Amino acid sequence: MSAPPFDIVALGEGLIEFSQLPDGPGWRQGFGGDTSNFVIAARRAGARCAYLSRVGDEAFGEALLALWQREGIDCSAVERDPSADTGLYFIRYGPQGHSFSYRRKGSAASHMRLSPGFREQIAQSRWLHVSGISQAISEQACDTVFEAIDLACDQGIPFSYDLNWRSTLWPAPRAAAIARASIARCQLFLPSIDEASALFGMDDPRRLIDWALGLGARAVAVKCGDRGVVIGDGQRTTEIDPHRVATVDATGAGDCFGGVMVARLLAGDPLEQAARAGAIAAALATTGRGAIDPLPRWPEIERALAQAR
């Protein structure tokens, strides 16, 4: 039996990014979107990837398609929507770090459905990745994520779930209920400790790991920012120290962590080793501006891993 053509298929919303220039009133155009960041990071780490989404049938949608193609990501199942626009977001920088504002209500991705093309590519993958943001942008998108999870589970395909809770997108009670249902079935749960604290009232990574494992998750990697990562799988809980760098912009670092970690798991690394690679990749991703450009490639990650030993 031949191997599936894709290591990872991610489903979600790609966005057009505008980041404030550091020395003037202008804006630099880039790209973002949590699951798109994830799959690009995974591809740069060596995984064979496809992306499932819906974009506007306009210049911004074409720009995203061109990005995924340049990165070597199969986007043949991505749909163009003639009646809705591609979502946008803006990054502003200040003394307290970066802040975001969005123009994505009613975006093309919010009209995603589990098309035959989506179904085919999920069935041809070794791993599915989804996130809470994709569940938050509309009821239809949320239903699509759950249909994708159902399909993956029915076919024995593991999936990762990034909590990525945004209070501006949906109310906490609904977000918490949807998250619990997703965590209960995932192979790998990827929460940020700040988001989990705000949504579930848990600010202790070890307690969060035990709680998620109790729901049914097989493994958990808690992202703790500049304090590193804590991982657990019911057999062992391990703290991974942060990789120190001169941070410029943390946009997309958590997505980079998850993408590289899953890519390394599928390459055969044990959980702890994969998480260390993800943590180093996430740190490297903070040394430049924007979500995509600073994402490291595997040789850079490998060199930093060797130096950290």
C-alpha cells in the first residue's frame, strides 16, 4: 500500500497582513492566518503539506494562492468565492509590544464547507491540523472543522488542535464548549497558557495538561512564551527551556511551534525531541517582522538545535 501523498493537511483561514513600518506611517504587506502559518512552518521543516481554505476571487485571494504555491504547499482544493473578500489584519507596534486589528467579518473563509476536494485531501494525509480561530469565524466554518475532524477520526488520521482563543471573535462559554469537544478527540493539543488561563481559569501548565489528557487528548504541548514549553502525554511531563534570541516580533511564533513540532513527529522524532525543535523554530521566528518571512527552514533549525545541546 502506497504512502499518503501528504504528511499534513491544515484547514482554516489565510489572511493578508499589513504591518506598521517601524520608522514611518506606511504599511508593509505580508501574509498570516494561524493555520496558514502552521502549514508553511511545517513545509519549511520538510513536511509534505496541503492547505484547505476559501479565498476571495480577487487580488488578495490570488496573492495567498501564489504564496502557498511558492512555498510548495498543495492548494488545489482551495476555493475562490466571487461574493466575499479575503480577510485582512493589521499589526501595530508600541512600547507594550504588538497589537492586532482585523477586517474579516463575512470573509470568504467564513463560508468554508467540506467540499469533495477537502474530503479527498484529508483522506490522503497522515495528519490534520485545525484551530479554534477557524471554529470562531462563523457557524458554518465551525461545522466544517467538526466535519473534518469526524472524517479524520473515522479514517484513523490523527489531528492537532490549537486553542488560539480570541475573545473578540466569540463569547467564552461557546468557545470553551467547542474547545472541550475538540480537545477530547485530538492527538495533540496546542494551547497557549495565557489563552487557557483566560478561557478555562488554568494558569498552571501541568494542571492544564492533566485536565486535557483527562478529556481525551493523547498529548499536550503548552506554549508559555518566553518561559518555554511544557509537554505531557500521560507517561511523562517535561519542561522545555526557551531558546534565547533577540526578539523583534512574536507574530505567528506559536503557529510555527506547532507546525514544526508536528512535522518532526511525522519524521519520527519522539514527543520531547519534536517539541524542542518546535520551540527553537518558534524562537527563531521572532527575530524578524511579520508572520511568514521569519519562519525558519529546517537547516537553520537543525543548526540551532546542535548549538543548544
